[in-house]
Amino acid sequence: MELQAKEIEAMSKKGSKDRYIYCIKRIVDSEQAWVLDDDGFALCGQNGSDKEVIMLWSARICCKLCF
């Protein structure tokens, strides 16, 4: 299920809560999630804590837009 340009543009104008809900629904519906891979998963800390967070995207194109 590929995202269309109009869909990406519309979601980019939404608030973070709406984008989060949309992302989770797409991941559940497609049973797929995408991650950035840099010789393992791309992890990042959160607010200076010692917790590691893995970032997920609902579509491959969303990952590509990060570059």
C-alpha cells in the first residue's frame, strides 16, 4: 500500500497527535513498519534519558523523506 503525494502532503500539515494515530493505523493495517538502518537500527535517546528509542515509519517513502 504505497502512499500518494497528496496523502503525504495532507498528513504533513496535521499535528503530531494526528500523524501518530495515522501512522499506527497504517502500521496495523499493513502489518509492516519501516526503520532507518545504519548497520543495525538507528536508535536515538529521548530527552537526555538513558532510554533508547527506535523510530518507526508507516511507509518506505516516509523513511526516504528523512534524508
